[in-house]
Amino acid sequence: MKKLLLVLLVSAFAFGASAQKRNKDMELANKVAKWQMDNYSAPLKKPRGDMHWANGTLFRGLFKWGEFTGNQSCFDFLIALGEKNNWTLLDRVYHADDICAGWTYLKLYEKYKREEMLTATKERADYIIANPSKIKISYIVKDGRSRWTWCDALYMAPPVYTELTRLTNDKKYLTFMDEEFYATYRHLYDFDYDLWYRDCNFVTRLEANGKPVFWGRGNGWVYAALPMILESCPKDWPTYDFYLRLYKKMSAAIIKCQDSAGSWHASMLDTKSYPVPENSASGFFVYGLAWGVNNGILTDAVYKKAAKKGWKALKSHVNKDGKLGYVQPIGASPKKVKAENSEMYGVGAFLCAAIEMIKMK
């Protein structure tokens, strides 16, 4: 009897400590979300439209956070921006970046059933599928970005197409996504390292330590896209297992690149040249790893350990106001990062990571 009481007391203490930790994480993530919404209109070095991809990445995190917590301010913020822009996208019809915000429109449409939230994104995808780009898969050819010729594009566009199939039950969106994703995979995926080159310019480049250049955030873009694809792609779809295998391979490669403090860096394989954390990459990796643990896909204990360690590191780089630091500015390759650097896509990644870590038992 005494032994049973002791077990119950220990269990109750552990449960209470766990609940307290989750509450603290909720408070911190709410503070990060609020700081970014409050500072959304802060002056930028280069003006950009509301539907810019960097903002679109934040929108995904805000929608997920609002859905997870019931925080209505996230939805109010997103709806106000959508209405301000008449639920339209940016002008580059074939450019993956300019359909990124469409994912959030589609999720809002599903929640609020307002037809105008769906129209522009569906029309853009319909036009591209009916009039596909014929250029060679290469970032450096003329109009090279009219196809998914850089790895970031796999976060920007594919989840939009899988969501369209889920919402409309029209398989043409998944079929198109499969073809274009696989073309990019054959072009930029390194089968030895199970990591991605940012674009064809980097396939033969080496870091100062002689290793290939694998950009941290670039790999984060792809890795974070895979849970979104797997969540909205039917499990009996012919290519579902392809995305699942790719996700597992990347997971194994990513944990090898985590530093002793739990962070990832601007360059996946040369932390000496880039010695400080890079928290857009770290946010995406923590999100992806924790999602796999929570969904019973990553069952080895090393993945849960890596996610928890990464989350602890991420939280340590949020200041007292809720600003997330050490986020590499907009770019296309590993660059130096400073503590004061922050960006909306880093916050979007942080919020996705927060959800999965709070869910984790």
C-alpha cells in the first residue's frame, strides 16, 4: 500500500511539473506570436507586399497556432490581411513563392466557408496545371524560376496543391505536385547525405572544411513541407510512401547535424565557419522531428531527445519582449547571423515547433 501511494505521489508530481512546463511553453509561444503581429509593420530594408513568401510562412504558423490554442487574434490578424488584399496572390504566376500565402487562404476557407478565400488560389493553380511551364529544370536558365528549381520552392508551393486536392477531391493537383516535386528531387537531392542543395549553383561548391554546401534553412524548408504534404495526401495515394521514406531519411540526416547545445546552423556541415545558431532552420527541424515523434513515425528515442534539446535551445533565444533572435535574413545560402536578427519565417517555424512540442507526451 505504501509503495502504491509513493508511485501515485511521484506520478502526480511528474504530471504537475509537466503541465506547468506546457503552460510556460504556451505563454512563451503566445508572446512570440503577439510580438510578431504587433511588429508586422515595422520598417523593413526593402518594402514587400503582404503576400510575400516570408510573410506567408508566418501566416502558416499563425493559423496553426490559432487552431491549436483557440487564439482568435491569430485568425483576426490573418483575415484582416486577406481582406485588405482581396484574397489575391502576388503577380508572378509560375513562381512558387507567390502562391505560398494561398495555403493560409485555403485553411481559412475551410474554417469560415467564405468562397472569396478560395477563388484566387484555386484559379492560380488551375491555370498553372492547364498551362505548365516547359522550361528545363534549372535555376540558371531563362525563366528558371517558373518551375521548382530551388529547394525552398518545395515548402512554398506543394502544400498548397495537396490542400487543394483535400478540399476539392480533385486529384489533378496532387498529380501535378508529384511530377514537379519529383523533378526537383532528382535535380537537387544528394543521395549520399540525404540533404538538399539550395539550387544547381551549389552542387559542386564546397565549404571551407571541404564538405558540400547544404544550407540550413533550405533543408528546413523541405523538411517542414513534408509533414504538411503527408497530412493532406491520402495514405493510399501512390506516392505517399515516397514522401514518407524521404521524410525518414532526412530525419536521420538532420539529427546528425545538431550541435551539442541543440541548435542547427546556417550550414549543415560546417558549423565552424558558421558558429552561432540559425533559428529558422532550427525551428523547422524541431517542428518536423516532433511531428514525427507525435505521429508514431520516428520511434527511436534519439528523435525525441533531439526535438526536446532543439526546443530548449530555441526557447533560449527569445528575448523578454517575445522577439526570436538568430534568424538568418532573407538569402539563398549560408550567411553569418547575429543575435538581433529576426524574421517572420523564423517565427512561423517557431510556432509550428511549439505546437508539436506542447503535444509531445
